[in-house]
Amino acid sequence: MKATVTTLDAKPAGEIDLADQIFSLEPRPDLLHRMVRYQLLKRMAGTHHAQDRSEVTVTGKKMYKQKGTGGARHGDKSVPQWRGGGKAFGPKPRSHAIDMPKKVRALALRHALSAKAKAGELIVLERAGGDGKTKVLRAQFEKLALENALIIDGSEIDVAFARAARNIPNIDVLPVQGINVYDILRRKKLVLTKAAVAALEERFK
């Protein structure tokens, strides 16, 4: 498929051929859902912890004698039935990550790119650069109607451009190595530079 290349000043800069095997797939919501779930579970800290009866600091003395009280028999106060006792089956530190084959993860990324292309939310930028002034970059984004966007550059991002963009809300800038399904879907527009398109086609060829 063909796409129009634009500059930061919203001026046309020719056309580019986008690989059909990356940008023209029929998006599968189930695959995108699996990938987003994989990413969110993987980044969970899993540091939750509750003390069980072996970890609480209470006396180990028997509360009262076994027989003759007319009440239920009890041992020490660390059991879950008592205030200050340990929690029964409480959370313990663990990894929430789930497995997902590498080929499926790569396929999900291609489907996310295709979803943006099909929805008309993909912009190909000639180059992402500038003098590092947020005011200037914000005016350029207004010309391109970019209010909520993920911008993907080549393997090296322009330092001045990234510095100016980080002060603008709802704008993310990543090198092509950091492209991922979750960040693509959480932003309204996806902006790829020509360098990013070339890197993605090289990656998936």
C-alpha cells in the first residue's frame, strides 16, 4: 500500500510504499488483547505479601486450658480466627508474567500496525527533528492535528526533538527498538518516520 509522506510543517514530501505483510493485515482483536494482557501482566511488580500464621509476632502460649471452659478449644493466637493472627491463604510475592511465543508477539505487532493503518490513524513523517523548542514543536503538531500520538523514530532519536516533545502532554517518542503493541493502542495516532518504516520492514522481511 502507498502512504503520503509529510513534513513537520504539514507539507507533502512524496509517497512511500508500505509492506502489505506489515500494514495491510486484517486486524485481529483477540490477538491484540492477548498481547496487551501479556505486557501488562509482565510489568506487574508482584511484591504483594501478607503474613501467615508462621510469620506474625504473637505469643505462642496456649490461650486457655483445653477442657472445662465451655468454649471451643484453641492454641496460640497466631491463627486466622483471631485479631492480629496470620492471614489464611494470603498473597505472596510471585511473578504474574504469562508465556507467549515470540512469533505470536511479532504477529501481534504487525496486526497493531495494520489496525492503525486501516483506521487512517497512521502518519508517515519524513524526519523527526528540530531545535528543541517546545513552543515551535507544539505549533507543528497543531498543523498535523497531533494531540494524542506515539512517535516512532529510527534506531537513534533526535535528542532535541525528544526534549521538546516530552513537555507536551499525551505525546510519546520512542526509538524503533521500543515499539510495542500497548503503546501503539493507547495513543490515538501513530507517527512513523521514514527511518522507522525502513527498520520495521527490515525486521519483518
